[in-house]
Amino acid sequence: MFSLQLLTEDPQARTAPNRQQNKTTSSDDNMAADEILKHDDDDDNEILRPDDLSEYLTEGTKEAHDRAENSPFAKDFLRGRIKRELFKLGTAALYHVYSALEEEIERNKDHPMFAPMYFPSELHRQEALAKDLEYLYGSDWKNQISCSAATRPYVERIHHVGQHEPDLLVAHSWTRYMGDLSGGQILKKVAQRALKLPPTGEGVHFYHFEAIHKPAAFKRLYRSRMNELEVDTETKERLVAEANLAFKFNLEVFEELQEIGKGIKEEVQDVGFPAHGDMGGDISKCPYYAAKMAVSGNTMYVRQLAKTLLSHTTAQVLLATWIAALTGLAAWYLM
């Protein structure tokens, strides 16, 4: 479910405060953000150094990232093979993870190792996930979800980091938000198609970052802030280890969902004809009964059969194919 396409930041747009400047006001932060967001999404002029924290994290988590991205659950999701119940459970797991993460972000928003990356209005996902859960479960959603066995250790680790090792919080923030920004739009469209969700966004608010109009530019801003942090090699190694742990937790949630999915009956796509049980007791609506009566010469059922067939996508495709074949045959005959 991750797609961490970590692009590079524009060197001319670096306005991030360093640790000595961490008392920057929110107004100054917004000015810095506006300055970078003026740039378009062209990455040709970007320059990165191997010792930049963003690059250090990207290189150090490559294997863990690949394992998560190539897990059976993630691959099935990207192929559109996602069951609605699993999607609901996955959304609930995300809600618990982001609730913990954003609680600890608020606790550490003034910490020198996190303050430069504090973008609540742009990034925070708890509210969006709450909207999705209300759509998926109904108004009583809070009483219907729980923190799963695989999600619980992830949540507990985030709380531990926020309360006892806040200098590592950036690893969890980077892992989650940058991944969501990179692959969010693709996953949103996949979910909408596979689960027949409304095009207006219900059920997938999580993937829509309302306050971010240029994701690539915002990611450059975020990485530039990270790369301005004064961190020694030992701290970088600890951050890489923490980011790898975050990927491990995510993979365990995927594996849990994959296992749960084995016990859920595959949903049948609505591409065929309706069953007798959906006729509301009116057998004349059944396409097979209409066909039988049409063969007997009853014109009313001929019309009923034609109407029933043409109301289904499968029949429409077959009819179009048949007409195309006849047209081709006629053209060949008249040549």
C-alpha cells in the first residue's frame, strides 16, 4: 500500500530553519512553505547529498519498503482485488495509527527534532479517516471498530517514541505521510473502482490532502526541513532503524488483513443478470422466463426480454460485438 517515491528537493527553495532557528513562528513557517510551493513539480534541478537525512532514510529502508510494497495484500490492493470488509478493517487500523501519531506530534510540536516538520493542516489524517469510517460503518462507527492485534504494537511503539524518544518521531512521520502523498491518488482510484465508491470522495477522504495542491513541491519542502536538522551519524542510524521498524509494523498489519481475507467470501461483481430472489416476486422480470415466453411468440415478452438484456453491461457488450461483426461481414460481402 506504500509507494514511497521520494523525490528530491529544490536547492534554491530551501528555507528551512536549523536547530538554532527552531523558534520560527507559524507565520514564518507559512511564508517558507509558500516560497517553496511557488515552484512547479519539475525535479530536474534538484540536488541531493548521500548524507542528507532524507536520502539516508530512503537508502536505509529500501529493502523494508520493497517487502511491504510487494506483500500479497498490497499487490492485491493495487490490482483492485480488495474486499470491502478488508478495506473497512484497514481503514480502522489506519485510524488507530494516525490517532496515536498525531497525538504524539501535538505533544512534540515544539521539540527541536520535530518542530520544522509540523504541518497539521496539510498532513494530519485523523479527521479524514473519521469521515471515511462514518461512511463505511455508519454513525455508530466508534463502537464498531477496535484496535487489531497487529495494529496494537504499532500504536504502542508510536506512543513510546513520542513520550520517551521524541527525536525518533520524525521516522514515523516520514514513513507515513510521504508514502501517503506519493501513492495516495493511485490507491484512491483503485479503491473507488473496486468497491464502487462514490466519485465525490466518500470512503476515501484519507487519500485526499485538501491543503496540498502540489504534492511533489510539498514533499521537497518537507525533505528540506528534515535535511536541515542537525543530526549526527548515530542519530541517523537510530532513525533508519526506527523507520524500518515502522515498515515492519505495517507489513504485519498487511499480513493480518491477508489472513482475515481468507475467511471472507469473495464479493460477486454486479456484471451478470439478477437472481430470482431480486425480482420482488414478479417472475415476469426474470430474463430466462421472458426468453421462454418470447420463443412461444408472446410479443410482450419479446419486448420484456430485449429491455432486460439491454439494461445489463454484459449484454450491451455482446450486442455491440455482434453488430460490429455483422457490419464487417456486410462490408466484406459488398467489396
